[in-house]
Amino acid sequence: DQMSKINPKTKEVEAALEIFDSERKKEQEEEEEEEMASEAATATANTVPITNGLNVAFQNYTNHLVPPPQIAPPTMASYIPYNAQLAVAVNMNNVQAQAISQYQNQLAALQTQMASSSNQTQFEIYVAKDTFKFNASHFVAFPGFRERLHGHSYRASVKLLGSHQIGRDGYVLDFGCVKSVAKEVCKELNEYFLVPTLSEVLKITVEEDGEELDVVGIKTCGDCDDENTGGGKSAKKKNKKRKRYYPGSVTIVCEDGSTFVFPRQDCLLLPIMHSTAEELAIYLFGKILQKLDADYLHKRGVKVMEVTVSEAVGQDAIFRRAIPVSGGVGNEFDVASYISKETVPVMPCATDTEAAKQRKRKS
């Protein structure tokens, strides 16, 4: 009986437990479904960037395969500046190529010449005599400076460079020929004031020597020399024209206002800018070359000449250059073509020259 009384309650409890278990199972299933849904969402979110990257890569590859859309060509006007720039670039490239080619050709020629002449001899003659001298006065002037008037006892010498052979007569050039020419040229400069007619700071006025006619009255008479001698005839005057010589002059006005007036006959007008030993060497080179004859020197194998001008012992100026092939040498070389147009730099060295003293006073 007791068990029968309990059983109904036990059945109720069992039923309640079953209901509880069923609800609990549902809750667990829901939790599992939610957890699975959450994991699926997370996996989907992680997959999207990869998918997008693949899509971009695929699209790029597709674009590469598909030809780009056609674009209308620009007008000719828009091409003009680019064509000009291209032309300039091409021109510069051509100039550079030509310069490189010329340099390579010159280098090859020089190497060939050095190789061919390495075992060759060369003859030269040097002539310096006591007669290669001249005394002259001068002063050097350039912008901002003028020397005092002074003079030198100049001396000159000549060197001629020949080839690896001498003439059939045994000479590079006859010494006598060089001596007579150099002596004559030096004599032309002796005992003169040297006037640099191409100077940029000297105002030079030349009045040449001249002659004029003077009318002179001369007393004359008929039968006697003087009426006091008893002739009885008075003297008469007769006009006579005579030539009168008058010397010319050279007037030089310097940049600082100093003025020099020299007799024309004491001045030698030279086509130089400054009466320095360097420019005198250029002048002498041209005069000597003219008298020796450039064509004749080339026939004898003489290719280079050197002229030295000394204004004092141990003070030499040397001018050396190749002898022109054409031989069309004038009376003088163009001295001005050898003068730089750059501003004269200030001397940094200590010296007692008047030029250095004047610069020091100005500074």
C-alpha cells in the first residue's frame, strides 16, 4: 500500500524530470546552433578579404588581357614643344658624339705619332749673337696702372726645330741666314721710344714730319752790289720761295692724365698693346718669319720657331709656335689675338715693382 501511494508521486517526479531534461536539451541545442552560427560568421568575415584580393588580382589580369580603350590622338600643335625638345636633345647627342669621335681620332693620331717617333731623332739650331740687341725706352700701361718712363738693353735669340733629318747640304738652316735676318730686325728697333699703338689706355696722336714753302725777300741790284760803292743804282728786292722742314711729333695722353710729347723721328710705332718683352717677342717672331720665308722653312723640314727677348740678364720672354703652313705671313703677327680679355688679377706676391706698390696703395 505504501508503495502504491508513492508510485504516483514518483511518476510525477519522473515526468517533471523528463520535461526538465527536454527543456535542457533544447537549450543546449540552441546554444550549439548559436555557437555554430557565430563560428560561421567569423569564418565568413575572415574569408572576405582573401576573396576580395583574389577578385582584384583576377580583374587586373583580365584588364591586362583586354586591350585598352582607344584614345583620340592629340593635335599637331600639342606636339610642337615636344618636337622642339626632341630636336635639341638629338642635336646635343650628335654634338657630343662628334666631339667624342674627334677626341678619339686625335688620340689615335697622337699615339701613332708617338709610336712612330719614339726612336727618331730631332735636329734644332739655336742662334744668339751680340748683334741681336737693341736699346729702347718704353713704359707699360694698362687699366689702372702706368710705369715710369725707362729703358732696356734688349737682347734676342732664335731657335728653329727641324725634323729627324737634316738637309742634303748638312744644315737644318744656314746659321748665316738666321744671323743676318735677326740682326736686321733688331737694328730696326734700336734707339727708339716704343709706342704701343693698340693700347687701350693711351691716347696717341701722331703728327708726321712735313715741309712748307716760305717766301723770303732777297736784296739785288743792277750793275753793282751796293749803291754805296759808287755804282749809283739802288738795290732791289726779289721774292724767292724756300722749303722749310719741320719735325713731326707723337703726343701720348695717359689714363692718369700724364702727357708725353716726343719727336716723331724718335718714336717707333708698333702694332702691339703693351711694350712688354712678351709682346716684343711676338712682334720679332713675325718679322723674322717674314724674312726667313715660311714656305722655305717648311721645305727644309723646319716646323717650329722660338724667339726669346731678354730685357735684362735672367729676365727672358719666349714665344714659340708652329710655323704657318700657308706661308702667308704679313709684316707682323696679330699681337692682340694673344692678349686675354679677362680682368688683371691682383698680385698676391711681395714685390718691389711699381705695379705692386700702386696696387698696395689703392688697397
